[in-house]
Amino acid sequence: CHSQCASLPLSARLKTGSDSRPFKLSIVIHSAAVDKISRPGLVQDQRPFVVIRVGDRSKETELGDWSKDKQQWCFKEVLTIEVGLSDEIWVDVSSNTKYDFWVASVQTTSSRLGEANFPVNSVLPRLKPEDRDADGIVWASPIIPIDVREDGNVTGRVYLSFETNQAPPAAPKAGEGSC
């Protein structure tokens, strides 16, 4: 048997995290504190929105609503995107500016306020199973504050949590898949 199989072009390789199947990850955007826009204005109204990017896919929230109690922009939105263990998640915070002249309003283009990125596999250890009755078991993280930067300076903080309905793949351990 060995002599028959020896001529086949087979090679062995270790399975690493990059070989895992993609899964759907829900990113809950709770709120944001942004240095440049601390609250809405009267004539000039700036409101932030958050864009989540993974590879060539992106999704964005609606404009945030100002909370006087929290002194933050609130979103309470869930963006679901397909990810793999080797993917990077990018979080962009931008704003739209609207000028209100009481007889007309003009909205300008958006401007970036800051961004952050981190690997998907850094989120996995924070996911813990929760029994949510009708939804069944959901793996969820606590709310995580993430600093966003522009030109190397921290310009704000976004509060996110992560969820998935399927058991997340195990993140590779240090040194796994290498010789």
C-alpha cells in the first residue's frame, strides 16, 4: 500500500486559526465620547456616526443622539459582519456637519474624527456564554472602551460589545501552528 501512495502529491500541514471558517459577529455600538464634538450646537450641528470595517466589507450606524445624562453620543445599534480569526476589525468615527440658518439647512460632507483597529482573535477570550431564553445561548462580551486616534492622538472613545449566536472558534494559542 505504501508504494502505491508514495507517488501521490500529498503534503502535511498544521491547521491554524487562519484556516477556520468565517462566522457572524455582531458588534453592539453603545456610545461614544468624542473630543471635537462634546454636544450638539444651535447653528452648527455636528453628530458622529461609527463605521465598522472588516476587509472590504463595511457597515455604518445612524447618526448618534446626544445624552445629557451620560455626556456621550448614544447609538445602541447592532452591526453584524462576517469575520475570520485572522481578520482585523477597524472602527472609524466620523461626523456630519449641518448648518441650520432657520430658513434652510445645509449638510456638508463627513469628516473622520478617529479610528482604531484590533484583531478578531483578541475579542474571542472575552466572549462568555449567556442563556437568553428565546434566543438560546449567545456568546457575549462585556462593554469594552476602545480609544480612537487621529494623527497619533486619542480623539475619543467608543464603547462596544461583541456577540455571536454560534460558539466562537478557539483562538490559536501562542506558538500553535509553528515549528
